[in-house]
Amino acid sequence: MADECDHMTVANLKEIIKERGLPVRKEQKREDLIKILCDNDQVTRSPLRIHPEPIRGSKGPSFEWDFRKYQLQLEAEERECKFRHELELKRMKLEAQHQHEEAV
């Protein structure tokens, strides 16, 4: 994904992030935007940890229940991804602030 983003403008990157429903701020730098997209791609490609088939000898759950579990799993993964992004942005901000203080 990072290679695909190399030719994109900051405006294009922000547009893609908004289309995916991810949070974006005006002051975010190009590198931050690319990282958000790459992390989001990684989460969406990760295999789901839901077992689609019922355990032998038991009556399988209804389709609605399986679908709801799937939705909940996706929501949890999305929240986890957003949380990781926020933490990474805070870390980068603190690191930049520290470097600035050392330079002064």
C-alpha cells in the first residue's frame, strides 16, 4: 500500500481515509496518512477469528447470530486500529517535541 501512496497528494490520501471512515485531522503529515492507510489495509486483510462451522454434535447457531458475531468482530478490529493510530500519532508528536527541545 505504501508504494501505491507514493504518487498521491495529501488531499488524495485524506479523501481515501475519509471514504474508509477513518479519522483524519488537518495537521496530519503525509507519512502519518500513509501509515493510517497501510495499517487499515493490514487489518482488513487479517483473517477473521470466527469459526464459520458449528461444532460437531451441536445444533448450529442461526445465520443472524453468525452475521452479528462477524459485525462485532469487524467493529472491534476497527476500534483497535483507530486506537493504535491515535497512540502512534501521540508517540510521533512527543518524539518530535523531544527532538525539538534537544535542538534548542
